[in-house]
Amino acid sequence: MAKTHYITTAIAYPNGKPHLGHALEIVQADAVARFHKLLDKDVFFQTGTDEHGIKNWQTAKKEKKDIKTFLDENVAIFKKLYKDLNIEYDQFIRTTDKKIHHPGAIKLWKALVAAGDIFKQEYNGLYCAGCESSKTEHELENGQCPNHPTRKIESFKEENYFFRLSKYADTITKKIEKDEFKVIPKIRKNEILSFLKEAKDISFSRPKTSLPWGIEVPDDPDQVMYVWCDALSNYITGAGYGRDEKKFKKLWPANTQIIGKDILRFHAAFWPAMLMSAKVELPKELLVHGFILSKGTKMGKSTGNVIEPFEQMQKYGLDPFRWYLLEAMSLGDDGDYTQDLITEKVNSELVGNLSNFCYRSLSFTNKNFDSKSTKPDTSFLKKLAKKYEAIKNAYEQYDFKLALNLILAVSAEGNKYFQDNEPWKLIKTDKEKAHTIISTSLNIAKNLSILLQPAMPEFSKNLQTQLKVKDLLWKDLDIDLMPGKIAKAEIIFKKVEHIEIEEEELFPLDLKLAKILKVDNHPDADKLLVLQLDLGEKRQIVAGLKGHYSAEELVGKTIVVVANLEKAKLRGVESQAMLLAASDEKTVEVLEAVGKPGDRVTFGNIKNNTKQITFKDFLNLKIQVKNKEIFYNNKNMQVNNTPINATLEGARIR
């Protein structure tokens, strides 16, 4: 066997129940692991939970539970999800594990100290409990953390240990540029290279008075390790660092580390810098996936669009659910998850294409050839085999959507081959040739069971059982089925009935028309204007329009505003709503319409949601100008049944 292929996921934070994002990442990792097992590699797949930090501590106290009891209960839910998802991990690491995790985390801290990269100083700063990290003013949006916009940013002054991230920024940059440490996809590579240009030293501990739950700093019992040395180190502690050097030498460096785009800088800047300081080799590849959206919007409690993974598995079945998670997003993009989409795709692709082809091939063999196969048409199979290398490349490059679409194209070719050759007619005139055609179809089904094994392992196992083969590897794509008997054909996927959505579809924003009554310069910001509006009631907003519009041009305009955005202070002046504008890199075009202040602006017949929304949630909406109209989910923006127009073709609405 080849050297172990070591795969990791980000470890989940168990202060609440797992959501669809957790399901997405663990299924992606499981698909990578199963693919490399098909290549006959010795795979080691680790996942786990990040169990220290203030959020867990505070939530346990709020629920009046002992911290360990609280964690054990929530970790059990994550493990159940992974079991239900048919995840074949080799190790589940918990950062509270004093035997497996703590020795390596302590060893890493001491290595950073020995390298001269840990220092202590007093720190005045801002802190986001959601990220468990300090923030600069530059990182905040409207005074809030973009990843946790509903959490209050705390000011603090304390003495902490720091890590010299700045010392390693240039070296990390070069390694990423040369793909020695490969960040995938390219958009995330460019993003982290931009961050590294201004990388500063990072806070590496907290006083126990602020953070009572964590691993003690070696030789300083008044401080606990921050999330960086504690949680990030799981990738090496689980591999044996600090306790089993033989195992560590075998497993490390990790071949594939999989994370979400919201924790990119931690894994592509902080983590490699720590490893360099400790003189530990860097991982080989970092796969950064996007978000699963609900109707174009990031899922969140504030927008009321959270989708529960256990429920979805029950509705659609395990393998269709796994398949859709992998197929839903192109490499580097976000993906959309709605019941209409998954129902349509399951019925057309898995039922109408894949399951239909496999069942008709096997059942025809059962009925007409006493369940026996014979030699196939090798020339057609060789022609089809040319597609397998492209599928392999897509899997290797983590482009799951492309891989699955190429595989379903193979199934479609099989359906076409079956249909074009009409074995149901041929059996009356040339039974031997009909048998060859059907046996060719059986071989295509066999190959589909191999190609789809990373995404749908139960489908593959079921199909191979019907074909009376098992444990096939990628190399078996080149080996034809031996003439012999197959089992009785069974339909693997059945049509999903359309699931009516009981809840009324809501657009997250409450859009209204507003008339601009007065415009003033912001007293402390060169690019901001303060607008007084009438939207059926008096509101004040702060907008970055200076340089694009003069005060005189704006006064009297009737514009579109978001009336349910959380209030925020911009450089000391309160903004009570937000105007919408089409914008590209150079131009900003305020959206104008005809109507009276307070008129509702909608997208088709989708009702506006009046529930308060955060600025971060707003940014996740994909609203765009197409053919001079403004669209969201293929529905155009309108007021009083009249479309609202913009001239910046292709521009995003901000």
C-alpha cells in the first residue's frame, strides 16, 4: 500500500445542534476518503469537536448543566449525525481528551516558546465571543463581526501571550504562491494572499478570569491557551504528535484538510505559521468549501431558514441527500438547497436516469436470459472508459459537482445504448446479440457502482450485491464482469413526491419606497452622507454616496430602502435603514422608482419579511441586474406591479 492518505475536517463547535453546513463538510471529507480507498490507498480520516472556549462554558451555565455533561450530550448528537450519514471516519478527536489531545497541544506551545515566537504583553482590544478571537476596527462591519453579526463586540484590556504571525507571513506567502502549500480553489488562494500582506501578531492566550475553560498554558497556570494552539493543533495531536511519534511520522503531513471559507485565515495563515515555528512540515492541500444557502441566503436563526439535516435524510433517503450535498455547489462557489431543487434533481437524475438504467438492465437479464450474463461489447466499453479519467481528475481536484455530472453522463450513455439497440426487439431475431447488448449494460452498471461509491456508498453496495460482486476498486473499471448469474433486480431509487412547503415563502428584506427629504455631510467621514427620509415615517440613514452623487442630486429622489435592517452607528451617526444601489467597481447607481413613500417593493409574489435582519445576512443575498431589471431567484423587483430598472448590467445590488 501507498503511504497513508490523511484527511481532516474542521472540528465542530458543539455548543448547539449540528446543521446542514456540518453535514456538507463531513460528507465531502467522507467522499474524499472513500475515493482514495478505491485507489487502494491506506486512508486515515479524522474529525472531531472543539470543546473549550467561552461559548461552551457560557451555554452550559445558561442551561444549568455541568460543562462535561453538556458537551457529552451535544457531542453524542454530532456522532449520531455522522453515523446516520454513513461516515467512515477513523478517529473522532475531542479537545477535552487529556490522553489523546493535551500532550500534543502542550508540546506545540513549548516548541513555539523555544523558537522565540511567544511573548507576553498588555493588550487593549475588541473581542468576538463567536469567533473566540480579538478583532480590529478594520475587520468589523458596522461595528459588528461579519461572521457573528448578532453578537456584541466586547472591549477588553488584559495581559496575554502573543504569537509572532508576522514573522512567517512572507514565507507562507511564497509557499502558497508556489502551491507547496496548496489552497483550493484559486479564489480562496488569492483571498489569503491578500490577508498575509497585512498579517499581524495574534493573541494566543486568555487569563483564566476571562476564559475559565481551556488547557492551561505551560508554566503559567493563570492563563489558558487560546483556540489557535488548542483547537488547530488537533490535526497533529490526533496523528500522534506529542505521544506517538511513530504514528505521527506515518500520518503527517496531512494530504487533505477540509474547511469552510469563514475560517480560511486561521487555517491558511495562523496554522502554517505555527507549524513552521515548531519545525513541523506543512499540510499538502487545503480545500475551502462555500456555504449551503437556502433560496440564495445563508442559513441562520435570524432569517429563519435553517434546514435540519436529520429531517432531510428521512425525507429523501441517505444516498440522495449525500449526493445532493456534493452536487449542489461548483468548486469555489456556494450552493443552494431547497426542497423543490432536491426533489426535481432526485427524480430526474437518480430515478429517471441512474436507477432506471440499472433496473432495466438487470431485470431484462432476469426475465430473458435466466439472470445470466455473457461477454460484453468491449469496443463500446472502451469508448465509454475514456470518460473515467476525467471523472478521476474531478475527484482528485475536489470538484464533486463535476465528477457526479460526468458520472451521470455515463449513465445517460448507457440508457441511450440500451434504447438505440432495442434488445426487446432484437431478442426475437438475434438472441445472442441481444445478450451481448444486455451484458454490456450490466458492465456499465458495474462501473457506475464503482464511480459513485464515494458519493453514494449504499447505492454502490446494493447494486454490487445485485450483480453478485463486492468490494470493487477503481482498477476494476477495466475488468469486465465474468459470465455468470446475477441476483434478482431491485429498484434502488423511487420517485420522490413533491413536498408541499407549508410555510409561506418569505423574502428576507422588508423593502419600501422612501423619499429623500434632506442630505448633509457626515461630520466625521469624508465619503459618507446623512440622509433624512420619508418612508411613511421619518428615518435617517448613513450612506457612502459622496463622490457618486451630490446633495442636490439626491434630494427629492424616491428610492428603495431596506426597512428591517438592524440599526447601526457609522462613525458615530445612527443609520436606521439602508438604501439599495446597483454597483460595480467604479459606479454606484441608486435604485429609483415611481410611487409614494412606504409603498412595498417585492420580488414577484414573494412576501417581504418584516423580521429584523443583520447586515451580514443582507450581504449573503444574491440580487443582480439582468437586462436592466433586478432579479432575485429569477423573480424581478417591482413596486405596484411595475418593474424597477437599473442600467449597470450584471451589477450586484448592495
